Amino acid sequence: MCALDLTPPSFFSRDLNDPALSTQSVYEASETQNHILGQKLSLGDGRVFRYAKNGGVALVQAFMTQAAVEESKAVAIVQTGHAQVVGDTDISVLVTTASAAGENDFSGGWMVCNKVSPAVLGDIYHILASKLQSTDTILNLRLASPIRTAIGATGEVSLTYSKWFETVVVPTTTITADAAGVPLCAVPINYYYWAQTKGPAPLMVDTGDTIVIGSMVGIPGASAVAGTCGVTTATGFAFPVYGTVMSIAAAAEPALVNLTLE
């Protein structure tokens, strides 16, 4: 194992299955990070939440969010000169020149092996901490589990942010990453919040759209307002499905939707 300058967020030591450890209500945003991104919070009323960080635009409650767009500078990168040894958890990987990842931006995210040596594909590792070296082409990582299959000099790895890192409102044209959940409060830029992923949740209906109790809703077939829902169709950009309608609402008002993102 190599000694790297890495500091995982302190919340990794918490019991992720203990909701009592939450110091932040699902109805409030926090400037301070209180949990690892993606931490699951299950309430007795059937609702499920994931801990998330907002991106560069303030969020309004009751609108659907999505994950940050994938970082192209960290996808399928050949690891020339950076072979990985079985058993290591602290490693250094290559990324494309001009990568601008901040410290621990990949914390809570994943490393997937596209190619290794000799021919094993698909190993996956949870990332605890990340930090660019002085050069913008080498990224130090601390993994939650040790390397299982050696990665040779011709191996390729891809790094993915946590699904709940720097979330944004789902755009009107087409979703560009996985749906992340619905905030139950206003969330300022770069604040942390609980994104609801399962159970009854308020979700804004798109202008001009009509929904029906029991029907599936997702991105409207002709979306006019970012983050809203409408009746799903089998064409265009109507997927993914967010959930089913429990209580209808007029256009531009929040309906009650049983979310099924988990």
C-alpha cells in the first residue's frame, strides 16, 4: 500500500443504517456536510431519502433532480505507468490533462475497471477519498476495499461521481444522468440536503400536462418546465419513470407521487 495524502470525510465512520445519527432534518438544507453522499435514510412512514449535495444553481422544493453529468476526463483512461497491485487501497490513477476535480469530489463515487491484466473486466470499487496531485493528470484515491485483480499498464479505469454529488434540476430537453430525487425544501448553491427517492412525495406537474391517479409519471413527453413530471410515453425522452400518481394536481402544481427511484 502506498502512503498518499488523503483524508476521507469523517462521516464514513458512522453507521450508515442508523437514522438516529442524522443531525439534519429532511426539511432543511445545510451548508455543512453531515453525512457521506448517498447515505440512505429510511423513515417509518415508508419514505426513503439519500444524502445529496446541490450544484451551482439553487434548487426549489418539489422538483426532480438528477446526478451531475459524467466527468469525461476520467472515463476509460489508459493507466500507462500506473499499474495497480492486488491488496492496495491507496492508489494513484491517471486522468486526462486539465482535470479540475476538487478534493474529495469523487468521495462516495466509484471506480470501474474497463480493462485489467490479463483479461478480467468489470471490477468495481467504492471511493472513500480523492485528491489531485500537483499535476492535473494524477489523482490519488483511497478505496473502501483492496484491489482484487491487478491492473496492468494497458488497463483502463473509469471514475464516476456519487449519484448525489452536485445534483441539478432535470433539464427540459432530456435527462443527462440518473434521476437523484426530490428535495423537500429550498436548497442554496453547494448546500447539502436529503433527496427523496422512494414513497409519497410532492412533485410538480408540468404546465399543460394532465396526470391520472395510478398512472406512471416521469419526464413529460413535451416538457416545458425543468424538473416537473408528466404522464410517461414510449417515445421521445419520456423516461425514466419517477413513480405512480397517488393524488392528482393541476398543471404547475405539486401532485403526490409514490416515488420508485430505489
